[in-house]
Amino acid sequence: MKEKTRVDDVDRSIYDIKNKDKDAYRFDSGLTREIVMQLSEEKNDPMWMRKFRLKCLDMFNNMGFPQWGPAIDGLDMDNIVTYVRPKDNKMVADWDEVPEEIKTTFERLGIPEAERESLAGVGAQYDSELVYHNLKEDVKAQGVIYSDLESELHGPYAEMIHEHFMKLIPPEDHKFAALHGAVWSGGSFVYVPPGVKVEIPLQSYFRLNAPGAGQFEHTLIIVDEGADLHFIEGCSAPKYNIANLHAGAVELFVGKNAKMRYSTIENWSKNMYNLNTKKARVEEGGSVEWISGSFGSHVSYLYPTSILAGRGASSEFTGVTFSGGGQDLDTGCKAIHLAPETTSFVNTRSISKDGGKNTFRSSVVVMPQAKNAKASVSCESLMLDSISRSDTIPAMDIRTQDADIGHEAKIGRISDDAVFYLMSRGLSEEEAKALIVSGFADNVSKELPLEYAVEMNNLIRLEMVGAIG
Amino acid sequence: MKDKILEVKNVYANVEDKEILKGLNLSVKKGETHVIMGPNGAGKSTLGNVLMGNPTYDVTKGSVKFMGENITGEDADKIAKLGMFMTFQNPIEVPGITLSNFIRSAYQNKMGGRIRIFEFKKKLKAAMEKLNMDPEYADRDLNVGFSGGEKKKAEILQLLMLKPELAILDETDSGLDVDSVRTVSAGVKAYKEETGGALIIITHSTRILESLDVDYTHILVDGKIVKTSDASLVDEVNRDGFEKYE
């Protein structure tokens, strides 16, 4: 389709432009107590955080790599640089004060423009540190806090952060949660006071520029009683020949009758190991919606988890995963029903081509006290050729009789009739297939704000047309 | 013969190794209306699919020329760009793109260059009115949840907007109620009047033909055209069926 919009001209080259990191300050590669302490020093961590990081490091060293998912042999922690920041970095609230080269990068990605047009606030992280953070005045006036976690650790919300930080995702969870706890840097802290409805979304964009580096941002969001927030997360990186690692953490606390929507379009380069952890805890009558588009990375392990803690809490997960050649993406979600009348809905699509591998993995747990819980899981896969692979592994652990549970899985191919139909109207074969795939993924695109839906469809077109032509 | 737009010469075609067309000849001049009738399984729809370049069908012998170019074995999009169009018996549903955006991009693809959105919407609205289509359909996803009748109308809407040199109507009237057939037929008539384009109408019934002037009627049996005559042949077939040709 030749439907031109401002983001229609994106092509891979925009994501692939690398800035030299000669001006960067970077730690030595590998992971030692000294490096972790150096990081604490760099960040002026409060004492509890210094101790916490070292505890996490010990746990990381004592835990094994996961044995059940895609291979991560190519990831050697001794070669990963845990901390890289622009020299003399300070976070600013004015794009003109951001160093020229970095500003240009974000301009190419359309971030300042999106901020002017459709966002209430923006955070931009470059390697390990935020370079920009801003929140519109009227949203600020409602008492909304949107800032980086490091400065807030020394501000009025320090105690709130201490109470919540890595409580949903404790380092015990898995090896990369422990790693995250030890070396986390950057990310955002958001607090929405009771009853405040943030009408337009906030967005954080994470850009990893340095080769062989890891990005470990921590996003902590607290949406208080009856409040309402939409948060968008975008990620990209240029392609290098050595492994990069993303092990971020997202913790969402959704209060009583509060609403949180968390949207992600992830377009990491194909040398990235994306081992990210996301969890939400939802109180009585609250709801969380996850919208998730996974396109990039070499290997992904990603399962946003909803803990439905209060009566009537609900979660909805809508996702699409696209794996091309050389990609092994293991994605899905989890829902844990701890209270009566809780509901969870899962609706995912996955697309694999050129030998790409997709695994959909979900887990629904309904505890005995979660009477009248309702859960439904639906996943559809599309394989574009016979060398690609798609697996579905839905797990259900239902411990009460009084629950309504449904599951549906479908695997298919693009129909030749559909391609012929579109070609008979003058579309090329690539365009026809791209259109069908975009349509297949429209469970996600129709949930995204328009600009992001267009960007997502562009990514699909790029993947589709790039390989055939 | 300058105004000959389509020439099918001795075409043999297979579907999954089964021979369906067995030496078919047909030529169509600019602006002519041809009707193809024949019993089930004779190869009527195969003919449409072969002309339009459906890769499921293999042409094993013979040639197809359209607008002066050899299109035997050519891709459907190239053939469409040369000015051929076919309505489908079962138009597929494509979520994620609206009817309006789909026609607009097909239009730009065919005509080359861009059309201003305002101008396009005006044209689309006028065409939809001719077909008694609810304007709300323009913003619905292509064919998704359309009734059988609305899908057929959406096909004719594309015909009206894309203005091909040659349109193949494959059983467009099947499964439609009397009113819908009348509307579709009026749409086809408008296409002829506005563009002077040619038609190949593959049909079982005569209702769609009532308001159209038919130049030739062909009887297709067992992969070959066995008789060609004027419009009067339609009535004869209606009366006597295909028995004497089989």
C-alpha cells in the first residue's frame, strides 16, 4: 500500500544508524563486585540499594541459566558491558540541551515530534542513562510524577520506591531478574495520584547504541486508586556482530478501581538477547491491559504477568510476535487469579518466516479462593513458509471448580486464494502478503494509537517485502 | 485488428494435473459484451482464473494476448495493471484495511500517481450511491462481515472505480436476491456506459443480462467453446438447456 504518512518512510536504516561511542563513558565488560559497587557510586545509591545490588549479584552468580527455552549460549556475561553513558551526561527537559548526535538519533526515530503531537510526557534513554525527561505542565499540575528512578530515590517518593522496588519481580524469580537487580540503570518512575485520569499517553523510549552492552532499565509505575494511565514503551538498537543484552524490568502497581494500559513496540536489532521481565499487580476492581508487539531481537524470553489480587480485578493481554530468519522468540503471558470474580483474557498472534521460530507460552493459574474466575486464552499462528516453526505451549492450573476457562489455538498459512485476490487488483505479491499479515496482526494494531499502528504496519511491510524482493 | 483487446488461442489448462480447458479460443474487441454459459464443471470459472493469472492454474499449451501483450503465465498484478479485472465468487475478507483505503491504493497502483483524498472520496461516494451501498461500508474492513450481497456490490464498486478495459464477472449474480441482482446489473451497465469497457460475463442465469446488450453468447462444454452466437442463444439455452451440446 502506498498510503503515505509521516512514519511511512521508516526503513531499517533508521534503526541501524550507529553513533560512535568514542564520547561514551563505559565500564569494563563482565560482572564483578567492584563493577557493581562502582555503579552504586556512580549513581549515588542510598545504602539499602547498595546492599540490594550486591545481594542480587550473589544470587545471579548462584543461579543457573534457564534450561527450558531458546538457547542463550551466545550470551557470555564476561563480554557484556553493564554500564555505558554519554560523557558528561545530565538528564534535561529540553531537546536542545541533549547532545547533538543523540538528539539526531531520537529525531530520526520520531520521538520529539510524537511528543509534540500526541504524548503527555516523554522519557528517552540512551544506553544506560536517561538523556531527556519531560512531562506536560497540566499533567504535572494534577500531581502526576514522571521521572527517572535515580533522582526520585533521593526525592519525596524515595520511601514509596523503596516499598515497591523489585517487590513484584524479586531477584529470586530467575537469573536475569537477579542480574537486573544488581546492575539496573535508567528507566522511569511514574506515580498517578488517586482519581487522576491521564488522558493522553506517556512514553519512554529505550535506545541501545553501544556494541556489546547491556540495557537494564527499571520501570516502576504506581497507579493509585481510581486513576487511569496509558504508558507506551518503545525500543530499538542498531545491529552489531556481537551480542547485546536487554534485561529490563517493568513493575506495575494498579490500585483499587484503577486502570493501566501498557503498550510496547519492541524492535531490537537481531543480535539482541531480550530477557525482559514485566509484572503487574491489580487490586480490587482494577484492570491492566498489555499491548505487545515483538519484532526484533535474536532471542526473546518475554511473558508479562498479571497478578489479579483483588476481587473483580481483570487483565487483558493482546500480543503479536514476528520472527524472521535467525530469530527464536519465546513470548506469551501469565495470569494468576488470587481473588474471586477475577478475569483474564489473552489474544495473541504470531508470525514466522524464513526459518524464524516462534513459541507461544502461557500460564493461567486459578487459586482455590478465586471463585467464579474467568479466563480465556486464544492464540493464532501464521507460518509463511515450510522452514519456519511455530509452537504453542499453554499451561493451565485451575484449583477451583467454579471457574470458566477457555482455550483456543490455531495454526495456519497464508491462503493462495487471498494472495491471488489482492494481486488481481494490481497489488504485487509482496504487498499482498504484507497486507494479509498486517490484517492478521490487527488485534494489536487496532489497540495502538494511530501513529504506532502505522509504525507497526511499516515494520511488518519491511519484514515482508525485504525478504521476498 | 486494432481494437481486439483479448485473444485466447487454443488454450489448454490444468488444475492439479487435471486438464480442464482443452483447446479454448476466444477473442474480444473493445467494448464488447460476451456471455459464457455452460454446464457445471465445463471450465467456466477456470477460464476466468486463467485469464486473470491465477497461479493455481497451469496453462500447458496455447497463448493469451491482452492489450497487445502476451500474458500467458504472467502474474495477476501485471495483468491487472494492463487493465483486466475479475469479480470473485467468494471475495476474501481482509481485516486491517478499509474498503475505501483498499480501493484507493488499488486505484493509485493502476492509474499511477496519487489521487487527492477529497477527490477520491467524492468519486467513491458517487459510485456507492449507484449501488445503493450504505456509505458506512467504505470505512469497514475489506469484506469483513459483509453479507453475500454486500460483498458482490463491493466487487462491482471496485469495477466502477478502477475502470478496467476488460471485466470478467464470475457468477456475480449467484446467490443474490432479485433486488440485489438488479442493483448489480445497473452497476455493470454504468461501467459500460462510463468507460466503454468490454465484459465477459460467466453466468448460470439470465437475470443479470436483462439490462445489458449482449454481443456474443458462447457455450462452453468440456473445456471448449462449442457454439457461439448472438444474444438469442441465451434464450435458447434457457429453454432447452445444454443437453444437445454435451
